[in-house]
Amino acid sequence: MPEIYAFAPSHNSFPRTFLQTRGGWSGTGGNGSLPAGAAPGRDGICVFGIAINNYVSLTSATSSGTRALSVSRGGTSDPCQLLSSTVASAAPLLKSASLNYSLALTPYGGSTATYTGTSCTGAVSNLSASATAKVTVTYPCSLNVLKQNFAVNCTLQAVDAELVQ
């Protein structure tokens, strides 16, 4: 039976020696500083954390906008403007100019009418009781970590649908 040898470096010397031989050690140890090699991980966590926060904000704001739209029958002359202003105010950390809106209204037993943008005064006729309002909101995201883009055309998308009351 062949013998198996395992050589493990000392637990005291391994991290520092390993990083020093690869040019990644910048701290003196014991002072709370992170090695330079830990910066990409820290930056990546921040970038992905911001993207997830933007997604949570977007989905919550889209839900608020759809809910406001579903109870506004007869109370608005421009459903898209109501939707866009509600979403923008519900997500103040997102750039409102970068939000893209799509509203699909399907009257009960009718055909779907789709509107895009922040104004659609013609949509009032399709905003009837028991109609389905399907809202899609998109927002661009950036997943750049140390000059490497992990998603070139990154777009966050939230979709919500409600019955018009």
C-alpha cells in the first residue's frame, strides 16, 4: 500500500508567507489591516450588495406603483404618470430618469393594450373595473469590480400585476 504524505505549513506562517510570495501582502499583521488581495472580495461584495439593494428597492416600488394604479380607477387622467411618480417616490435611491416603464392593461374579456413611458392619457379607457394591470419596470445596473464587468448589459426588472378595483 502506498504511503500518503501531507505537508501543511505552520498555521502561524502560512497566510503571511503565502501572500508575501505572491506580492499581495500590504499589512504588518495584528493591526486590523486587510491584505491587498482581500480588496477585490470586499469591492465585489459592495458592488453586488448595491445591485441587490437596487433590486429590492425596484421590486418594492413597482409593487407600490401597481397597487396605487389598481385603486385609482376614475381618479386619474394619466395612469402612466401616476405609476411613474409613485415608483420614483417609493425608490428615492434609484435615479428616476433611468427607470423604464411598461403598463399592460387587459380589460375583462378584452384585448391587452400596452403603454410605455411616463405618460399615457389614452389608457384611462382601459382602466376599468376587473381589468388586469401588469406593470414592468426596468433599471440598469453595473457589476464592475476592478475593471472587470461581470454582466455587460445588466438590467434589473420587476414585474407586478393587480386587478383594477
